Amino acid sequence: MCPLLRGEGALMFRSTLGCFLAGMAMILATLASAKLQAASPAEYWLLETDRGEILIYLDRERAPRTTAAILEYIRDEHYQGLIFHRVIEGFVAQAGGYDEALEERSVEGGVVNESGNGLSNRRGSVGLARGANPHSGGAQFYFNLADNRQLNPRPDRWGYAVFGHVVAGMDVVDAIAEIPTEAAGPFESDVPEETVRIRDSRALNREQAREWVESKEAEAE
């Protein structure tokens, strides 16, 4: 903070002008930093659920079309309030398509299948759910709870595209996977008895993700 100086008018003017210029420089530096951060591409996806937070790295290089679709759904706030509607222990935990009433929140879908991108359906990876049509993926996604190489592509068929992996919060995913399941709504099985909602869904750039990780580490100390 600039002090209020006493003295000759010219001296006070120069001091005040200097303080003003220093303050403007700080403001411009702050704005430049904010602009740079805002321009940085989103590389991470932060999910806040009833069971805790999950940070996902989005592999935009290996799965450009899939991650672009996911980021668009994030920007449209598609995932807020949706639940984990399909959980099979030792296999997958799936979300992104149904609300608490098990009413479908549908999207157009049609993401080109990128399962041949070299990313494997290993434990902790995140893939795009789809129907029988290999290019029918939309907003639904799943966490691999184990190494599910049977979901990878083979020469005679398409696989399920992996587009990222869990950076932090796999313990949260595992906790969701331990919830007993039942038949509910349109599903004959695999719906968690305890509803787990996605409370918030945000895209983060690298700096924002680093700050989030550091804040969690500080909380744990």
C-alpha cells in the first residue's frame, strides 16, 4: 500500500503517480495471468460426488473427439445431478445418463469410436459407454474397476474407447463399487441401493488441477 506522504506538492505528486503506476502494473499482471490461465486448454475433469471428489486426466491427444464431446457436456452442465446407475463390482462403475428418479437425460450421441487409440481398459482408466453400434457413444462414461482388456478392440470388432484415467480419488470410485446393488427403474440389476449423485462437474486446466491437488495434500496434513 502506498503511504500518504507529507511535503512539497511536487514530491507528493511524484509519489502518488509512482504508486498509481505500480498499482496499475500489478492489476495488468493479474489480468494477464488470469487471461493466460483462462486460455489454457482443459486437461482435467473434476467430479464432486456424494462419496467424494474424483480428478480425471483427459487424454486429448489420444482421444480428441471423445474428450471434445465430454468437455462440451461439462460446459453444458449435463452431468450435474446425475447418478451412478450401473455398478458391477470388479468390473465397472457407470454414470452420466440417469438422474435420481432413474429418468434418462439423453443426448444425441454419435461420437466416433476411438478405441484403437492405444489406451487400454485398465483399472483406473475411464471409457465412453455405448450401445451395440460402435459409434453410439454419448455422455455416459465408466470407470474400470479392474483390468478389463476384453473391452479393448480386436481385429474382428470395435472396442470401448478409453479417454482418460483417474489421477486422484480412485478410493472414492472403489467406495461406490462396494455399495450393494438391486433392480430399480428400467434396470433389472446393478443399480446401487444408495444413490450416489454427481453434485458438480468442472473442467480444469493444468494449473487449476495442480492447485486442487496441493489443496487436498494440505488438508491431509
